[in-house]
Amino acid sequence: MERAIARDLFSHIVLFSSHLTKVATFAAELDCFLSMALVARQNNYTRPLLTEENLLDIKNGRHVLQEMTVDTFIPNDTKILRDGRINIITGPNFSGKSIYIKQVALIVFLSHIGSFVPADAATVGLTDRIFCATGSRLMTAEQSTFMIDLHQIGMMLRHATSRSLCLVDEFGKGTLTEDGIGLLAGTINHFVTYDEPPKVLMCTHLMDLLQGHSLTKSEQISFHTMSILRPEDSSTCIEDIVFLYRLVPGHAHHSYGLHCALLAGVPHEIVKRAAVVLDAVANNKCIERLCNDNIAARDHQYKNALEKLLEFHIDKGDLNQFFNDVFSLSLN
């Protein structure tokens, strides 16, 4: 009887399936529109202007999620016209580079689905694709992280058009530095060959890329950095650095990784040792061996064991006594 009732109910509903599908689709669309309108009103979003011109002009753009998780969010402008379409962004770790390029992509995406956007004003040219090579969270046994990055870059280089938006975050860091610089420079130079390159936002810490002749000189390449504040230009104290999270023209000379290590809670003695090593390498000095009481005591044990080994007579010496003495030294 239950099966008969269920079968009759199913047969009756099937007669109205097309109407029910339309109602469900309409309800889903209405829910999306209401949700976007509510978020736009609550977070002071503005209506973007979509245009057929191939440009991107955002005034005081913000990240839709990041601004909800911090007390103060620093907005940034984005202006990509016919020239300067390949934007290379350098700056310290933890200075907001990745957040910036992702917020631009999110604003472009929201504009195309009919949503208001987190900005004071936004003029967005029609975009056919958004390519991302920003590090994958996908864990797979078949591919390494660097191989995933290569596949993402390869897809971007093969299919990007002048109306595409390309995000590249730290490409090249997963392999030997020289290889990474070569691949990154080759990617940039390939985009330069376009009659009208795609809109490219590229973050990197490979500072050697900016030196020598790695990059083709072109008006299509522009350099930006995330600004920082230091009490004195000559100050070397990493505690004095303040991140401003503001995109400005130019490029950075340091990544300030030690400062970020302190912010992340890495023990101060480790950061201090890292500073000593970096200073020695920068000045072509010999790196002094780290020494403390435990290391000194262990070195003394090794020295005594070596002296006993040199004094041991292979024909006349007592081998059992020798090993007993050596092990007693290590135990002590």
C-alpha cells in the first residue's frame, strides 16, 4: 500500500515537473539577488560600470572577505589601460600582495554576475576569462606543487587573450632560484609579445628578476610594491618595520622575512641567528658556527673520543677497554 501511494504521488508530480523546475529556478535566482543586495547594502558596495572597452579602473577597491576579518582594511586603486598591462608587484611578505590581486579578480567576477562590488567606483571592461596561478590547495600524489603551478601557467599562456585577467602569485619559487627566475622572466616576456597583452597582476619575491636584462624593456610592464614605514632609512632593526598595505609605484629590495618570522611567533633566538647568517652571506664572510653549552660539551666528548682513538695501539691495546672508555665518555 505504501509503494502504491508513493507511485501515485510520483505520477501526479511528474505531470507538473516542468512548472516545479521553473519555480525552483526562479526561487534560486531570487535568493541570489536578495543575498547580493543585502551584502551590498550592509558593506557599502557600489554599482560597477561594465564597458566594452578593454580596461580596468577601480577606485579604493577592497577584498570581500578580508575586510570582514580585520579591524581596518586599507583599500587600493587599480588602473589598467592600454599601456602598463603587465603589473609586477614586489614587497615584503605579509604586506598584502596576494590579497590585493585576489580582490581585483573578485571585483571583476562580481561585476560580471550582476553584483555590486566593494569599491568606491569601478569601471570594468568585459572579461572572457580569469586565469589563476596562485598556489593550489589540491593535494594529489601524481603532481608536485611546482608541477601544478606549471600546468596553471601553461594553461594561461595558451589560452589568455587581450580580454583575460591573469593572476600569478610567487610562480618560480618551487624550484631552483635560477630556473624560477628564467621561467618567470620567460612568462613575462611572452606576454610582452602580444599586440595587446592580457591584464596581468604578478606577485614575486625573485628580486634578481629586476636586475640585468632578464626582462624585455616595454611600456607594457609596470612595477609596483606594497609600501612600508621605517623610522629611519638606515635602520636595520626588523622590529621597526610597519606595513602600510598601500600599493605604490616602484619595487622592493628586501622581503623582510625575518620581520614576518617575528610576527608569526618564531622564537627570537632563531630570528637572531638567521640575521647573523644573512649578514655573513651578504658580506662574503665565513659563517661562525653556532655555539652554546650543550654544543661545547658535545664537542669536548668528540675530542676526547678522537684522542683515545689516536692513542689506541691496534696490536697491544685492549679493544674491549677502548670501547668501554669511549662509551663512558659519551654517557657522561
